[in-house]
Amino acid sequence: MRRLFAIALLVAAGLFAQQFPPSSSGGAPSGAAGGDLSGTYPNPNVAQINGVSLGGLVTGILKNTTSTGIPSIAAGGTDFEFPLTFSGALSRSTNAISCLTATGSQAGCLSSSDWSTFNGKVSTVVHPIGYIFDGGGSALTSGKAYTYFVPFACTITAWNMTVDTGTATVDVWKVASGTAIPTITNTITASALPAIASGTALHSTTLTGWTTSVAANDIIAFNLNAVSSATKVSIVLQCQ
């Protein structure tokens, strides 16, 4: 063990002497530098690393080749990731990335309060479900029913009705999606049928006894229960 330690000291001393040869007077090193150094002692410059000239390398980040110890320029995207760039709503300050607040003219991120407002609007979208009975200029007759599928789920909250003249009463029927259309036995209006007895337009939220829930793909029918003088009757359900 002592022998190995002595050998190591000798090797270290030899390397030191090679890089920093003593002057003839025994003081600080002097003269021309060699090896990977250039210039003269006592202030030589590092000119190369393991024989590779630093002046011959392009500007960049040095990397070490582990097997040989020879340096080279690191390749972006292979040896390291390129710095991130940001545009639009994203911005960067030092190491912090932020998102601009969205406005009417600026793309960006919604604040929590804006999101609540936006989400509230989405949840209260009102879908119109309706039909127009049109006599083509002639007085309508009762007993006409027209059906179609409702492709979305919603809850009926009101109804709107118009006539060009006279009076009218409309019933609403509904069945789940299947192989049969609804009939009078499938009425959802109980005794509170949409009706106009005077005037030509009416909006109502009175849904006493109604079945207001509508499932996706339910089949709805509008039946003209009674009509007098009108040549055109429209009925629209508000469903949200």
C-alpha cells in the first residue's frame, strides 16, 4: 500500500513538473508554455483541451466525449433541449411562464370568475322545440298532429304560441325513443294545454301538471286540439 502511494506521488510530481517546469533559478515557472497551454509563464492561456484547439470550435456549448475526453460542440435537440419559445397568450419572464387574461380582443386564459360566467351561460342554453301549423291561407282544422325526434336532453321551462287570428289550443305528446310515435295517451300537459283565447301571441311559464323532463331522442308530437279562424298557429317549447 505504501509503495502504491509513493508511485502515485511520483506520477503527480512528474505531471506538475511537465506543466509548470521550474526556472533555472528555482523560482516560479517561466518560459513558453506547452501541452494544452499557450503563451508564456507565469500567465499562460488554455489553448486546447486534450489536443483539441478551442479556437477551432464553433460558438456553442461544449460537451465531453466520455470515451476519449475530447471536447466537441453539443447539438441542440440531441444533447440538450432548445429554449422554449412562446407566442399568443403565453409569455415568459425569466423561468416563469404565464398566460394572458382573455379579453374581447386578446386570446388567453379565463380567470376563475370569467369561467364561472361562461360555464353558467353554457348550462342555461335554451333549445327551441316547436312546430308551425300552416293552412296555406285557409282556416285550419283541429286534429292535426306532427312528430319529430329531440336529439338532446333538456327540461321544458316555458311555452310560446302565436296565431295570425282567432284562437287555438295545442297539446304536446311525448314517448321515449322506440318504434311508435306518441298519441293522446302520451300527453305531457295534463290540463294546462298551451292556448290563445285572445290576442295573437302568448308566452307562459305555467306548466302545472306537465311532464317537463325530455330525454335525448324522445319523440315529441304537437296536436292541434282546437282552432277557430286561424290560418297559421305556431307553438314553441323552451327547453334547457
